[in-house]
Amino acid sequence: MNAGTRCCTVKVSSGFHVVTVVINFPSHYPMGNATPSFDFTAESSIDIATKSKLLKVCVSYYGNQIP
């Protein structure tokens, strides 16, 4: 987590799979319906369909955390 750039990198590995996501928080987060952006790095070994499902869950979760 880098509080200065409002960026967080999360890496998860299980067996042969690796998922690395860079999360960028807007400066006005969590106010004004500002949601973070989620970017999978090139080292992520999951397919597009799984990335889409994970992205949908992440966006939905953070969207529900905004007051």
C-alpha cells in the first residue's frame, strides 16, 4: 500500500495460478460515488472470464462501501 499515490498491489497465488491486481483509489474516495480502479497485471495467470467475474465482485463490493 502506498498512501501517497493511493495505490495498492495485491498478489494471490494458489497452485499454478497467480493473480496480481493493482488497485488505485481516487483522491476523493470514498465520497461522491468514487470507486477504485482494478487492473490485473500481465503476470496474472487466470483467463478473461475469471478476471471479469473478479472485477465485477470487486467493483460491487467497493461500490457498496461508499456512504
